[in-house]
Amino acid sequence: MQGVVPLSFNASLNQSASYATSKGAVMAMTRSLAKGLGPDIRVNALCPGMIDTDFHNVHTKDAVRRNVEAATPLKRQGTPDDVANLVCFLARDASAFATGTNLDNNGGMLFS
């Protein structure tokens, strides 16, 4: 059984309508592909929140990152390993019944 894992990043509440629309499209596409490609291929999307990466080191002000951490129930940014571990789970047989899902991986900050 194969798996496809698109990423649909969570937008902050003040992002543009076009950005939010594109993310919604990825989520809808995930569900559509899961229906069309099953049962041989499973399709799930990850919706990560703020992940501590070089992108945020360059483009996100430290105060914004601290505010996100404070507002997140787990009180931290995600790590690349947090995302990779979920991808690995989705690639294993342990997730064999999961398809068409949009999985939030954001410490509880936002819910799809």
C-alpha cells in the first residue's frame, strides 16, 4: 500500500484569503485523491503549525515566535522531527486505515 502526504500549512488568522483558499484546496484535494486512488494508495495531508526551521529563523520575528509558543497548548514550536515522525507513522502499516485525513500537527494551536 502506497501513501501520498501533501502538506497543508496552517495560516495565521491574519493571512490573505488567497493563502487560506489555497490551503483549503489542498485539504479538499487530499480527500478527493483518497477516494479516487483507494484502495491501493492512501492519501493524507499534514497541517503543521509553526515548526522551528531556518525559514522561521529568517522570516519570522522572535517576538512572533514567542507569542505563538505562549498561545500553543504545548507551549513550544514544533520541530522537524515532530513532522517527520508523523510522516513515518503514515507510511507504516500502523496507519493502514487512515486515508483522506488532514492531520493537524501544531501543538493544539489550530484545528482543521
